[in-house]
Amino acid sequence: MAEEPAPEALSFEAALKELEAIVTRLESGDETLEESIRLYERGSALRARCADRLDAAQARIEAIRTDAEGRAAGTKPFAAG
């Protein structure tokens, strides 16, 4: 089996696609116990990666400033931490 890239190296879309494939494999019930455990651990790391990316996106959206009429007037710098 080829080595899997670290979840942190994946884009949100790639991590989500892999997570969906893992869920499908686990739901099939065809995997051995050891492989199911490995898939679950990988899925957990991918889920955390997706959650982090969504949190960062939400923070960036919330950083958009508005003018007196509520229109977007620019953005504030956001540093993901």
C-alpha cells in the first residue's frame, strides 16, 4: 500500500473525498478488524483537518468589515492559529 499523505498536507476537498471513501469502506463491513481500526484512525485525523479548515474559513468570513449600510468595506487580516 502506498504511503498516505499527512492530513495536514491535503486540501479540504481532498481530505473530505478521502474521508467519504473511508466511511463507505467502514460501512461495507468487508474490512478486517485491524484495517477497520486503521481506517477509523485515519478518518478521525481527516475529520479534524476538515474541521480546522472550516473553522479557519469561518473566521475569515467573520473578519470581513462592513460599512454603515452593512455592505462589505474590506477585510481585516486574519492569522489562523
